[in-house]
Amino acid sequence: MRIVIAKPGLDGHDRGAKVIARALRDGGHEVVYTGLRRTPSEIIRIVTDEDATALGLSTLSGAHDVLIPKICDGLREEGMGDVMVFAGGIIPDRDRESVFDQGVRAIFGPGTRTGEILDFLNECSERSDNEEPIGVGQESGWRWE
Amino acid sequence: MELLKSAKSGDRRSLARLLTLVEEGETLELPEVAPWTLGVTGPPGVGKSTLIGRMVSHWKDSGERVAVLAVDPSSPRSGGALLADRMRMESTDSGDSVYFRSLATRGHPGGVSYLLSPMIDLLSFCGWSRIVIETVGSGQAETRIVAFADRVLMVDGPDRGDIIQAEKAGIIELADIIAVNKSDKPGASRAADSIRASLELSGDRGSPEVHLVSAQNSVGIETLVSAIEECSSPDWRNRLRITERLLSKWDSRLILSDGLDGALDELETGSITLDQALDRLQGTSG
């Protein structure tokens, strides 16, 4: 898969995002890493230009409830509802449901094994091959939990 | 083709899709175009991406539409790739006049070189007036990629002397212009001097200009860009580049040929010689 790993918002720690980026590369994926402090519109631009099939968002700052909806809405508005979005970082339990409601297909918290994320991506590929919806603008329902 | 029409009218999503199709091997019928291309290479860590970011801003301000193709190696073990050039080129992520695309060498046998020409043509057809190809100069195959551009910039850092190593490999001869980056660091002007001195030794054959720049502090960028705009490659350098293009085409043909595995098996057991293997593969390659 061609995956953009992005750091939206102002938090300055990207150790987690870098570990994920590397693990996905080692799992055979092409990973475009955006670097720190990207705005939602920059991230949408990068996903467009790179023709990515998936977008992983890492947030630690607590601004996920603002940034994730902005990015998901932006993708849908730009006609990129087929892009699969997953999230990671610090997302409190009470917010998980509303993040899923945005069309996010998986949330990986601290302590997740990188192998689990690769399993998730494999499942996504299979679903996509069977034309089952995985995109941020497609029918919700399936999520990785 | 609908996609081509909307890409030409400025739809980025269509352009991105088309580039993917080209990357996957599809051929597009395009009218003849005359792309403006610059290849940028140099050792890892000298600041190529930052420097390109600065040049992009400069071109953007003077009304050009700039596309960057950044080529990074795929891991031979997993086939995956980590493409992080764009994190150092934030100027490329806003505004309609810049397009940035990361490219992994993938399982593309013989490298991505042969995909670059159609990608460049497509970008030029869609109205991108400056096309920059960036590649890590970490080996002959990577460096060869810049031979697909009509002008070549090599970037070095202070005190590395890597570019002198590159000269030994004959790669430096592909460059029209050399930039020594990080001019604020001690040793930068000495590095530039030693590059100049070593170029002089190679005789008066239109040696490349050597520029001192600091991408970080935006020093010397304007002069560098105008030097790039004005440079003209002598015939012998063009010929060298054409040679490199031919060699990469040759490589990819060889690696794509059907009989490769069989020939390798026989070479392993020693039942044929290298020359015999080549003769046979030449017969089976497209």
C-alpha cells in the first residue's frame, strides 16, 4: 500500500510516528512521512499529490477531536472518500467512538505491537480487493477493534 | 482520455492518478512536449531537499509552476520504502503552483529510470514549467537517474570531500553546476576551493561552476537559480548523459528478460560463461 503517515497539530513528538513509518516500510509498504506540525489542508494536499491509498494520523496533543474531523471531512469534500484513514497516539477511551464515527477504521494506542498494524493493513487490502468499503467516505460499519 | 483532460486543466487528483498509472507501466499517448528538467543529486545529508525547497519557493515567486519528483530506494528485503524528502520541503505543500511526488525505486527491475521519461512528459504536458528530479547520490544506479534531466546540479557539504570521490567514479562529469551547501559552516569555502582546484586539473572542457550556498539561511539561492537557468551543457556532457540513459535502459532490459533466472542458475553451476549468458539473454530480451 501507499501510505501517508502524518502528524497534524502542534505536538512536537514524532517518535511513535517514525517507529510506525519504519515498521510499515519493513512490512513492504511505501510510506510517505510528512514531518511535524502539518495543517489539515497540507495533509489533504499530500494525500492527493502522492495518490496514497491510506492515511495514518498520529496525535498526542489532545487536539484529535478537532483535527481528525477536519481532515476526514476535507478528504470527503475533495472527492477522496476512498482513502482509508487510521489513527494512533493518545486518544482517550471516551473519544474513541466519535473518532470512529468520522470514518476512521482503526485506533492504535500506546503499546500496540507493530505486527498488529500490519495485520490490520492486510485485512484492509483483502477487503479492498473484495470491494468492501474501507474508505473514509464509504459506508461505515467495519472497524478494527 | 478523461483523466488526462482534467489533469491538464489543473486537477491534482487526476494528475496523481495518472502518475500512478505510468508507474504501473501504462503508456499514455501524449503530443510532443519540451520539458524543462533539472536533476539534483549528492551524498546523503548535504541538504539537497532543503536546497530544492528554497529553489522551489524562488521559482514559485517568479511565476513558474514547479514539479518535484523525489526518488528514494525501496528496501530490497521487504520491498517497502520510507519516503521522507517532503518533510524538508514545506514550501511544496501549499499553493497550486507546486507539485511534489515521492517515488520509490520499487521492484522496478533496473531502477525507475525508464519510468522517469514518461512521467516528465506527462508533467510537462500538464503545464509544469520546471521539473526537478531529486535522488540520493549513494551509488552509480541512483546517480544515473539524474542523467534523465537536461541539466544537472550536484550538491556537496563542507568537509565531506564526497564529491571528489564522485569524480573518481566519473559521475561528477554529468554535472553542469556544483553547489556547496551549508556555507555558514567552517570549511565550506575550503571545500568549494578544493572542488574547483580538482576540476581545473581535468582541463578546460567547460568545467561546472561551483557555488557556495546556505539553504538553511537562504544565502546564495538567487544566484544559484539564475546560474541554473542560464547554464548550457556542452555537447560532450549531453553525450555522457545519453550514454547513461542507454546503460540504464540496457540494465532494465537485461533484468526484465525471461531467461534471466535460467541463466543465473547455469552461471551458478558454472556450466556457461558470462559471455554465453549475455548472448543468450540478448536473444530473449524485448
